[in-house]
Amino acid sequence: MKLCIPSLGNGGLEDLVSEHFGRAPTFTVVDMTNNEVNVVENTGEHFGGVGNTPELVAGAGAEIMLCSGLGPRAISAFEQLGIEVYVGASGTVKDAINAFQAGKLAEASDANACQSHRH
């Protein structure tokens, strides 16, 4: 199982979770099977690149996204790509993974989507 967490840099498990997933500078992808950690630069359209962020995450092989929050359009895009999304992540990437494993993150839905990101 590969988890993806929007992050602020290249710090791996010790990096901080980005509060705005679409504008996260990087995504930390953790393969829970072999504990391999990869950091992927965000080259999506928010950063002047091409493609949307959910497609970038899917291309990194992620099966589950753990983030602070995101808008309904992004939730829908992840659903279409078959990627589960959980919200409420904070602290470090490692903190987010621990919260997910402890069942402390909520599955993303329109009801808990960021209201300021309804675009």
C-alpha cells in the first residue's frame, strides 16, 4: 500500500504536512510494504506545470492520499482515479501516517471538503 502526503520539502518522514494540498511543493510517497520513501516535486498546474495534482499523485503510484483538507473538485478527481482520500492530517508526514493507522483521519467527502476551495 502506497500512501501520499502533501509536504513542504524534501524531508521525507520528518517533513511537515502542507496545509494546501494542490499548492504543496512536494508529495511524500511512502510504500508501507517495504518502508520506501520517495519525494515527488509538484509539477501540477498550480505551479505552472501541466496536469492536475490528482493525476500527478496517481502517477507516483499512490493508493491513499492523507492531507489536511481539500476541495470537492479534488475529492471527485481522486475518486475517479481510484485513490482513497483522508483529511485531518497535520504535523509531520510520520504524524499523518500514525494518525491514519490509528483511525484518527476522516474519509474525505463533500461534507468535510474545504469550503474556500469550491472551484
